[in-house]
Amino acid sequence: MSSSDYINLLKIKNSDASKKTAGAQTQNVLINNVINNANGYFQVPFGRTGNTVCVGGTGTFVSGNCYAGCTGTTISGNCIPTSLPITPGYSSIGRTGPTGPTGPQGPPGIGVEGPPGLSLEYNLFLSPSQTAVIPDLSGNLVADPSMNALQSYLTYTFALNSLSEHLIGVFTTDFVGVTTTSIAPGLWDLYLYASSNQLAGNVAFFMRIYYVDASGNEVLIIDGVNVPTPITANVISHRYVNSLFFPYFALPDLNCNIRIKVFGKQYGSSSSLGNNITIYFNPPTLSYIRTTLANQILPIGPTGATGPIGPTGPIGPTGPTIWTQIDTNNIYYLGNVGVSTTTPEYTLDVSGTLRATYIVQF
């Protein structure tokens, strides 16, 4: 504390020394603690009944002087009178004030990272059954291609100036244990390694997507004839992509498979030679189609517990009856009764032999 601050505190103390209000007395106590503090901290004493507390330490005030056992700095005449009635606010703890308003909400915290989401993407690789005959009608779509298989290819040469499409290969899935008939919507991308003998982009490929039922009948889902992908690589194979949007589709049952047909088409010729198209398969030229079929092959979870038995339904109305019960041993019917005949003409009309173990009275 600077000397000027110390002098200012003394002036305030002396100017209010004659005042006896609770506020003035409290102010004097605080000033005495600051001026006479020798321990490096402020001590605001609180009252106790019966005697008075010595400022600056502990002990009991006796006849205007601090008790001999007082610790700290003893200042004669500066003990706080606590045995007298104390006005609230002086040497006492006041009432708890009202709770302040709630502060603004802090920024949201970062929660625990969730598990990885499930992608609907499902890749199927084109695997030809043979390469000697075009088209290959028995190719497969497989999820796990062999990385030891030898590279193979299918090649077709168009007739000069022919603008007709030509089927190159048919590739079908062999799903087992399909769990749903719903196919999610999304892009289906056919990635083909292909080449041609020209650079003008006059040769292109496209695909058609079908489903095949258990009887082998195929039904067209999407026709990509209007979305061809031109081939611009001469001799050296490049990877091309042909994309179609697959809408939401529901298969008729769980026994269906998906079939992809790959077509080639010539849109013109820049030379006197016929254009050709070559499609490559197996490593290092893995041609494949990226689909949204992941939910088709998800494993089926365990069967849940059997639910509780429902309440018994109400008793239905009594059905019609033609017999009247007299007692436990006798019933009667007003009309003719037929046995082995639907048109009885007598009270008891039996069509056939009548047998009785007791006497029959007529």
C-alpha cells in the first residue's frame, strides 16, 4: 500500500470516528484491518456473544484491553463490541440475495463419435464364362473376384457403316440368402476397361439392367441405350464409366437375381476398316459395376422373443340348432329324420339296413 493510500484511509477513519451508525462502524473495522494488518491478509471478525473479540488475533477483551493471551497485533481500544445488540450489517452475515439470471448457453460440446455408417454401395465384378464366342451369354457378377485369374477379353468387330447395337456379354448374379426385395435408389456405375482400333470416339458402349426370376424370365428395369459412353483409346485399354440412375425398385420375391447386359454400338466410321470394341476382365483390368444392392445381402439378425399372448376374444353368438334338449338323455326334433337320405319321407327314414342290439318296437 502506498503512503498516500494509507493517509487517505486514516482521514476516512477519523472523519467517521464519531459516528455510531452500523455502516460507519463496519467501515472503521475494515479500515483498522487494512491499516493495522501485519500478517499480509485481511481478517473481518464476526461477533460472538458474551465477550468481545480482539482485532488482529484471538483473545477476550477485558476492561478495554485485549487479554494477555491474544495473538497477533494487539491494539488497545479497537476490539469490536459484540456483547451489545448488533444491527444487521455490522459484524454479521446478511440474508442471501436473490439468484441472478441464468447466463447464456454455452456452445454445444462434441459428443462421442458414433459407429461407422453402413454404405449401400456394393461392387460386383464382371466375370466372363468364355471368350471364344461373342456374345458371352453366361457371364457372372461376382462379389469376390480371383486375383490369380488371368486377364481375358471379349472383342467384336462391327460391319462397315453398321449402326446397329450389338450384344457383347451377359452377366448375372447368383444371390443366396437375399434378405429383402427392396433395392435402394442411387447411381449404378459400370466401370469397364476397354479399347478400340480408332480414336474418333465412333464406338461406344452402354448397359441394360434386368432382374431374373426363379424360372429364368428376365424383366427390363433400366434401358441405358440413350446414355452411351464413347471409347477413345486406340489399342491400349483405358477405364471408362457408364452411369445410370437406378430408382427405388421392389423385386417380386427373394428368389430374383440381377442381370447386366453390355452392348457395343458404332456411330460412324472414319476409315475403310471396320471399327472394333474390346472389353477386358480380371487382373489387372478388373471391370466391375458399383450398385446399391448392399441391403440385399445383409445378414438376417436373430429372431426376437415371442410376444405375450393376446387377450381372449369375446364369445360369439350361439349358432342355430334344430334339436331341442329335454334333459341330459333326451332330445327331440319336430320333423322327419333321414339316415343316408336327404329327402326323408317319414319320421325316421333309413336308406339301408337297420341294425339294432335291442328290441325295436313298431
